[in-house]
Amino acid sequence: MQNGTYPQDLHIHTIYSRDDSAVVPAQTPELIARVRHAELIGISDHFEHFADNEYDHYVHHLRALDLLVGTEVDGAPSVGFAASLAFDYYIYHCRDRAEDYRGVERLLATGRPVIIAHPNALDTKLDCLPPECLVEINNRYIWRCDWMQFYAPFTHRFRFVISSDAHQPQWLGQSVARRAALELGIEESLLVNELGKVAVTDARTGDQ
Ligand SMILES: [Zn+2]
Ligand SMILES: [Zn+2]
């Protein structure tokens, strides 16, 4: 892989995922921006780890590095608070329970793209999700299931994004996820098209 090979990577963790034991102090947003392994890079730290008291700092820090501001939301209990704060997009843990599926609707109502995180790892039932969702194929988890069996019935129902879910810099890869997408005949959906011009402009100027 060469720098800039990937069109996008929207699922990356940094030091703002404070309670994640895999993240080390050297993994700053600056390091991710410096590595530049994808053309469009979004940081998606765990919402529950920073939102309480570092949201403003997080947004300004990422904007200054020209990184998209995402977040990874851990199910229904966090949805209300997460939807009340502005992000470029949400990555969402949707376990197989009614309140988590309702949380998807609530996040979609913000008008921001909602990416369903590694559904094969959380037993998310894809037929319970609205087709407006983006479904993630990520390098960290895709190989832990029979991807043809799990995803093939849904390749025409959803749009898909491919991500690393990197918790350390050397995880900034997508080779297995891209192989799975190729076998599934999936054409990746690019977030720049999802966001639209107005949304991107608002986000870049910090108007929330
Ligand atoms: Zn996750
Ligand atoms: Zn993650």
C-alpha cells in the first residue's frame, strides 16, 4: 500500500478514545494526518470517551488538521446526547435489540450519514435496518465471519463504506475489507457524495 491509495477511511481511533486500552499516547490526530493513508480521512473516536468534556476541543483539533469529525456511538444509551452534538457523520454500534434499531432512526434524523459499524461483530440484523444507512465493511472485523453469507443478501439494499477501524497506526489498512467488498461485488459509497456541498461547508467553518 502506498500513501493516498485508499479513497477514504472514516473509522479511526486516536487519543480521544481515552478508555480504549489499545490506543497509546502517541496516536494523536497529528500522526494520522501525517501518515495520510487515504484521500479523505475521518476520525471516529468513541463518543462515550470524550464527549462529556472534550467535544469542543475534539472538533477544533480535527478541523485544524483538515480531518472529518466523526464519532463512534455505542448503542441506544448514547444516542440522545450524540444527536444533540454536531458531527460530520456517525458510526453506530447497533446490537440486536429494539432500542438500538430505534437509535438508528434518531441519528438519521440529524441528516448526517449514519454508518453501521462492523455489524457482523455485533450480531446486527441487517434486515432490521433502514436502507438509508451506510453499512461498514471494516478491516478489523470483516474476516471474523463468513462475509459472503452475512453480507451477500444485502448488497443491493444498502450502500457500503470500507474502513480500517484502526486502534493503532499500523492498523491503517483495508486489504481484507477491500477483498471482501470485491468478492461481494460492492462499489464503495464515498462520503463526499453523501455529505453534499452545504453540509461540508457548514462543517468546515465550524457552524454547528
Ligand atoms: Zn466498534
Ligand atoms: Zn472503532
